[in-house]
Amino acid sequence: MKFADHLNKEQIRKFNQLRHTSRNQKERKQMPVAKKKEKLSRRELECLMGKHMDIYKRVNGAVRRR
């Protein structure tokens, strides 16, 4: 049984009105806002990519750091 089967016409009209107002509010929120771009240095970008991470390797059963 559908949700609308339990409501009278006036309640359905109010429900649809609420749905449409909430959609309009969501559309207004999605408008792009000018964000300030963060300028990262070369070293920071390399750290984010994982270039300066420790590398671990197994050597004869022991874990060594390179």
C-alpha cells in the first residue's frame, strides 16, 4: 500500500508543498562558492604522494627500513 493511500487530499497537498520547498533550498545550497585555492609547495606535494615515506623490506625474515 502506498503512502498516499493513507492521506486525504489536503494532507497530500501539504506534503507536496513541503517536498518542493525542500528541493528549492537544496538547489540554492548547491550554488558554487568561490573558494580560496591553497598553494602547496613542491615538498608538500611530494609528501602527499608518498615520496618521502619509509619503505620497509623483508630480508631473511627481518623487516628492514630503507
